[in-house]
Amino acid sequence: MIYHFIEQVKKLFNPRTVSMTNKTFVPSQMYRELQSIIGMNPFLDCNSASRIQMYGSHLGQKLVIAGLEEPLQTTGMNIEFGKYTFSVDMPANAHIIKRIERYFVGGAIDSIKMNPEVVLIYESAETGEIGCVSLPTFASFHSYLGFEYRPTKHLRQLSTGGYVAKGTKLLDSPGIKEDGNYMYGINLNTVFMSHPGVSEDGAVICRDVLPKLAFKKYERRTVEWGRKNFPLNLYGDDEVYKPFPDIGEYIRDDNILIAFRTHTQGLSITQQSRKNTKRVDPYFDNIVYGSGRKGKIIDIIVDVNSDYTFGSSPMDEQLEKYIRQTTRFYKEILGVYNQIKHNRGSEPDITADFHVLMRHAIFATESERGNKITKQYCGTPIDDFRVEFVIEYEVIPNIGFKITDEAGNKGVICHIAEPHEMPVDAAGNRADIIMDSYSRVNRMNIGGLYSHYVNGSARDTRLRICEMLGLEPGDRFARTKLEEMYYKDRERFERAQAYLIGFYKIVAPAMYRWYESGTVELEEALDRMAKVVSKWIYIYNPPEYSMEPKDMTQELERMYPQVYGPVSYIGYSGKQVTTQENVRCAPLYWMLLEKIADDGSAIGSGKFQHHGVPAQPSKTDKYALPWRAKPVKFAGETEFRLIVSYSGVYLAAEIIDMNNSFRTHEVVVDTLLTAKNPSRIKRLIDRRQIPYGGSKPLQSFNHILQCAGIKMKYTR
């Protein structure tokens, strides 16, 4: 049955509660086709060009967080953008030949706690080619940031011999909902106000919000051993020799992943004793560290030279488990290929991906056919073993992390407040984040304030609709109750429906026209109202049909007012403070950016290369310490000009000389080590003894000029 709402709405509208303005909505020329990715901003034309361009770049820097939510306002671009996120799609119309797991999971011998990869071997329905699709557990297209893939319903329904259409998504980003809507942030109750913790870019965030902003970080560590060194028993006991954590296990609290000791003739009795192999010597052992806390091993990839003999040493028992699993995996792939070849009576055509997989399979099983090969990496023969670890960290943001909204209003977390310390308005709405009230005006991104206002109005309108219906917000059984209400108390339902339609008319003309068409099914109307009661009033507002923001806010202020007044919070003094001015507390959509602050930047003393400038750390040095081994770049040319302008030339000279002068560096270290009170040194270096000008880059520059007959002279 078709339920015609419009006539009912006209009868039920009360001029004192709902505005039926006669304004005509003329489509604008803000076509989404011309806006690219920035078209996801619902108030694009209310922000400066620089800030909206910044929003576009922020979308490429955002992190996939744990508490992803769909935005409360959307332009329709989210679904289109979601079609092109990172996913694993079926490359052809194909029949599945076999599904092969790289590592077995279960209670059998050599089983692993979790399998990091599944390979699908398929036959193309059009060409008959044999191909493969890799299905990893995680995606990391960044140097260290990524996310866990979400298996789709198509993958869960996959079976051997089954048909899969080209383009079918097998793995998808957790930011994609089942309906295709793209999620890239989280809705947080936001206030813009004066606060001791905010200034310009500074932001205060509530502690209980941080777990929702958690994200995954992935790192790789590659090591070799065999001929000259051996791994220590850091994860085993007297009975089991275990040099590293298995897949699914965590790195030690001291972040040591694995450590190696050099074979030394005559010292084996002490070096390789049960006691000493469980203890790291920080001076002589080669140590490989992780970079964060609670690092979890999610993948181990092993390469072994073909001349290795299994069972030759108890130290290798843990590694041999992965070698046997890898060999079984590749033998199974070769078995599938040979079976297809046998059935067809000829060599089958294969895709490029399957060709690469076959090459790996042949190399991995060559030793079983009696062929001895020496594996190389980047042209260099590997040791007995080459092992690559993939480590996963769950990072919870802290002070120094950067966030932003949909209008380029970025900020840095400067203070983490407890829930009871955050501002609360008269209706009990508690803020999740506090930002500077002047940042919007200074940055000319007013569109964020419009989003803020509309979300607050939608929140309070939803509460009034729930009150009209006699239902609690968030009621999971709202759909059933509304259907019963429609047949028992139809007028009550229609009154609430009319109130909702009036709201849509002001903030979402496109949704209003959907109701106005007179063809809305009863089931659709009940579903829409149930979603309002159980979740939120989600707004679809394409930019070419949006209402003038000024007129929209005036209409909402008059007909759909929201809570707006002073807020109270606990200040740094521990006392409750109530603002003199009115402050709006309403949801706003926020993203977490890749500018994270989870590593140590300070070093003890940086290494120098032969030219006398700080050296780049080698692969060995990079992870050989739990802290950064390379000095952080302090300032560039622009920063040094500012230092000279504000602080004078001597401070700039001091900074440069300390960094790049061997003699100065030596004296500074000696002073620190020999001082009776290292924290109260009156003079770190005596410039009468060590004058400026010892910087190696400066000496090189002067040398080049002198070769040309030019001598630099300092004058005051």
C-alpha cells in the first residue's frame, strides 16, 4: 500500500511548531562531479579555498581508527569514494579451484596460532587462464600505518568450484559499511570556547574518547643468521630453545624482538650455555628492537638456503616449523598446477601473478629435488636463514597527536582531561573535545560551524520526536513498536512524522522532496522513523540542492531550537567553573591524522660520517637501540633566519657549532660525563677555548672559497 504523506502533513502542520516557508529551492551549480574528493564536505562553499584544499589533503592522511562512524551529514559522495578504497577484488569472472592457507591453524604438529595469508587459485571463465588472488589479514600501503581487512559476505560464502564474478569484493576496508557508505572519522561532542588547555591549534580531549581513536601500526624487521652468529634463547626455557615470539604472540616488555651472538672459538662453553643464551649482553650482542609497546607478531616469512640440514641444531627447531609449513604451502601450489596440467594434457596459460607465485614455489622446493641453489637478496647471498617479521601495534593517541574536522580545522592534542572535567551543558550533553573559539574565524572555515549547528539541532529534534512517540532514544525495538503505533494511534505517529518532515524541509530539501513525492511506502516510512529513534537523524544534503546556510540556521533557530547556554567544567584548579557566555555543545565529525607522536626524538650523541656531518643510520643501527639513533633536524634555512632575527647570531652559531664540530662535540660530552652535578652545569663549553667556526660544513665551505682565492672575514 502506498501511503501518501503530503496531504496528511499539510493537515497536521502546526504553524506555531513547524515553519512551512514558501522559499523556492533553486538548484545551484555546486555540482559534485566537479568537486572531486572535497565534495564530501556538506558546507563546501562556506570555507576558504586554502582550508578546503587542506581538507582534501587530510583525507589522504587520515587513519583507520577503531571507532569509525558514518558522518551525520553526507553529500552522497561517501558511497562513490568508498568504491575506490583499498580492497581485494576478484580480477576476473572465475571458478575457484582451490583455497590454500600458508600456515595451518589448529592443534596439529607445526600448527600456528593464526594464518596471515590465504591464496585462492582460480580458472578464468572466459580465457581459461589459471590465476591466483592473495588474501592477507592486513593492509599496509604506508611505511608503517595500515589496518586489518574485513572479510566480506562473498568471501565467507566462497566454496571450491564456485563461481565468482569479476570485481567481487573479497576483502574490504573496515571503513566501508555493508551498504557501501564510507566512514573515515568519528562524531564527537565539540565545544568552541576559552579554556586553559586550548590556544590556536591546541585541543583538549576526553580520556574515554582515546580508545575509539586507536589505530593499527605495522612494522617489518628482517634479520639473517647462520654461519657466523646464532640467536639467543630469549623466549624459551631450559627445555625449549625459542629465539623469537611465534605468530600471535607479543614481544617482550623491553621491546627486544631477537638478539644474536657471534660464534667465537674457545668461548662456546660460556657463550652457549643454557644460562647465558637467555641473557642479553648489551655491549657485544646484536640486538633487534621493536618500536612500540605490546608489539604482536602477525607474520613470519622465512627463506632458507638449500644446503641447510634439518635437525642439525636444537636452536633451529622453532624456525624449522615455519620452514616445513612454507614448503608444504608451495608444494600444494605446485600440486594444483601439475594436476591442471595433467587434466588438460598441456601447459596451461597462467596470469602474471600466478607466474610469480610458481617461481617462489619452485625455489622453495628445489632442495627436495636434490638441486642446490644459493638464494640472494639484492644481489647478495643470504645467510643460512633470512627471516622477516611483521609486527602489529595498537596505538592509542596521546598528547602530540593531530586531529582535524571536515573543514581543515586541524589541532594538536595538548591536554587529556578526565570525563568529569569536560564541559557539560544544561541538558547534560558532555563535550568530548574542546577547541579554541577564535580558530574558525581566523581560518575562515565557517562551514564547520554550520555542520556543528545542524548536528545540534538534529540531536534535540530527535529527542523531541522520541518524546512525541513515547519511545526512549536508542530503543532497539523501535521498528516493531512504531508499526503497532501506526495501526493503534495513527495520529500520534503522523504528528511525529510531520515534525520530522518539517525539519528535513529546512536542512535537507532533497530528503523533503522524497517525502513530498507522495509515493513513499509505509514500510519505508516506518524504517526511516525507526532509524531516527534508534540511532540518529542522518541528513542527506547534496550541495547542488542545499538551502542557503544563513536562511537555514534562522529557520532552525525559530522552529527547531537546540540547547544553547553556559556550560560548566572542572578547571585546572579543581574547582567547577561556569562560563559567562553561551557555548554550544554538539557533535562534529573528526579525523585522526598520520602526524603521530609515539616515538622518542632525543638521542645521546649522534654518529658522524666521514664528511663530519650527522650520518644516516644503517639498517643494523636503525633498530639496534630502543631509541632514535639519528638526530632530528632542528631547523632549516627559514627557521635559522627567525632564530637570528629574534635571538641574535651567537645562538644560531652555537647551535650549528655544537651539531657539526668534532672538537665542540667532544668537549660537550666530556663536560656532561665529568660534571659533579650534570643538571646544574654553569658553562657547558668555554668559547674562549673552543671558538666558533669549527663546524665541518663551514670549514668545507671556506676551503672551497680559498681554492678560488676568496677568504671569508667576520666583521661586526
